[in-house]
Amino acid sequence: MASNLDHVMLAISDPTRRAIIGRLARGPARISDVARPFSMSLTGFCKHVRVLERAGLVQRTRQGRENTLELSAEPLRDVARWISRYERFWNARLDRLAGFFAAKQEKSQ
């Protein structure tokens, strides 16, 4: 899982790839339609798609000359699970920080 998690984190670290994921969250689309809003060559765009495919976030189907992309969101759940393990840690830190400021405010009154 760690290796795939690394691929997913790398994939979502780029704003272009996050935008592609956002577009595909609305439903499958032809690769040319997804690429249209981006100011880059189709070759450059396809490099981003390959990174997403390697991470398992996007599936490409080919029918004749048409390539369709579809989002596979399961790897994002793996990232969410990994992040949620640290939620308790950050909540405890924030609770201590809030306590510190509350105690400081009580002293100043």
C-alpha cells in the first residue's frame, strides 16, 4: 500500500492533475474535452494523465480513435485514511493551544 500511496500523493501534488480529477469527478469524458481548458499541448496533458493512471486514479478506455477518461476514486480513500490517523494528534495539539490561550486570558483578567 505504501508504494501506491506514494504514487497517489505524487499525482495529487500537482494542481493540473487535481484539476483533471475535479473534472472527472463530474463524470467520464473524452481526453480531448478534458484537455481543452489547459494551456498545454495534448502530449504534455497526456503525461499528466499517465501519472494519474499509474496512481490508479484514472482509467482510460479506447473505442476506435476516442480515448475516454474516468475517475477511480478508491486511491483517494487510501489517502484520506492515512491522513485521518493524524487527526487525533492535531486535535490534541489544538486543544492544548486553546487551553494555553484560555489560561493566559484568565491570568490577564
